[in-house]
Amino acid sequence: MNGQEEWHNSPIGVFDSGVGGLTVAREIMRQLPNERIVYFGDTARVPYGNKSKETVTRYSGQIVRFLETQQVKAIVVACNTASAYALEDLEKESDIPMIGVVKPGARAALATTANKKIGVVGTEATISSGIYSRYIEEHDADVSVVGKACPLFVPLVEEGLWEDPVTDEIARRYLTELIDSGIDTLILGCTHYPMLRSTVGKIMGEGVTLVNPAYETARELKALLSERGLESEHRPGLGTELYRFFVSDAADKFQRFANSILPYGILSAKVIRIDEY
Ligand code: DGL
């Protein structure tokens, strides 16, 4: 482990059920360019969005234990489903500061809504956990929240159909009831959905502001690191690996997706046995 002096130069651990959390890693790269990142994508066990709380919590615990071996100074639970189901338990088990994507997204939506009607789209697990509604309604009892699970969005994004007539049609079916409910703010409560931003924005219309939890999470991570004196002082020099990627399966496929959305090409992703942690 690093000495206390260098601890702030340690990497940030970011994890997700697969490739989706790269939308969060991308925001961290943009907003915190000095920070090193160790990313883990659970590509062997994705999706999490249709699994039980117990399973998602067990998987997430293994990932946190793996990230601990990488001497990370903070952990970002980039997956909405894992943030909804597992974050509370993970925080009890580890001393490493952690941040999920749900609260930052919910706080931004609260700050955005004028008519106090917020919509949230996410996986079946995230929506049925009720976590966004609970958090928002606890902070402002006058706000109402309408949730809608959009399970087909994840495979559409992974197939690269970000702007496509098929995606338009499916999005229209999912989103009609949110339009009818009169929301003025919509949380994109799943890692993959920022990739559908323009499709969703077009269907919801100009009167609805889209909130991207990935962006908000990177902002809050910055504040957390600064409060705790954990900000890296300077960008690591040439020859130091700034970003490292680990997956539980199919590294090539992961690399291809990563290279289609990240600002830097990734050289490799290493496969590890996550069930051994
Ligand atoms: N990463 C998940 C989320 O944000 C979406 C993919 C999955 O279901 O695992 O909820």
C-alpha cells in the first residue's frame, strides 16, 4: 500500500455490470483529468438490471474486494442497479469512501424541476427498488416522481443502435406515459441511457430537461475528493498507466465498445476471475 503521502495519487475504482459504466468513467476523465482510474466491468454476469438484490449485492461485494487489492482511494459505483441495491451494504463493509450514481442524479433533478414533476427511467431493478422516488420525496414532499423501466434500451445501446428508427419506436412506447404525466425533468437512471440522449430528448420535447447522473456523479466525486484531501496533484507522467481496465469476460468486445465512446483509445482490458474475491 502507498504511504499516506502518496495516497491521494492512488487511482479511483469505478465499477459496473459491464460496459455501461464507461459513460461514468468518461465523465470522470473529462472532469478530473489528473485522476487515475481502475475500471471493472462484470461482463460475465451482466445484466444486473433483472437480478435480485441479494445477487447484485453479492457480485458488487466481490468487485469492491477486488478494487481494494488495487489500492483505490475511492470507489464509484457507476451502475444504477448496484447503487440502488448494494451501495448501503457495501459502505458498511469497506472503509474506502464510496459514491453511487443515484443520489447525485436525484439531487440534480430536484434542483432542476420547476413544476415538481420528475420522471426516471432505468432498469427493472432500479425502478422497482423505488430508490429515486424515495430519495426525492424525502427531500421535497411536494415533488412527485414517475418511474418507467425501459429494459430494451440496454441491448439497443450495446448493439450500437443509438439513433435508429427501431430505437425511436421503442423509446416512443416507453416514454408516452411519462410525456402524459407532465414531467419537466427526466433522470436517465441507467448507465447506458446517456447514449440515447438525443433520441429521448427528441421524443420528450424541449419542455423536459434530461438529467445525466454520470455527469453529476463526476462533479460530486470531485467535491468528495477535495473535502477529504484526496485529489491527485498532477496528471501522472508519461509511462504511468492512467487508466486500467478489468473485466470478467469477453475483453475484445469490451475494448471495442470502450473505443467507441471514450476520448482515449484503450490498449487492453484484462480478464480476471471475479468470483474468487
Ligand atoms: N449498468 C446497469 C444500470 O445502470 C445497466 C445494465 C445492467 O442491467 O446490468 O442499471
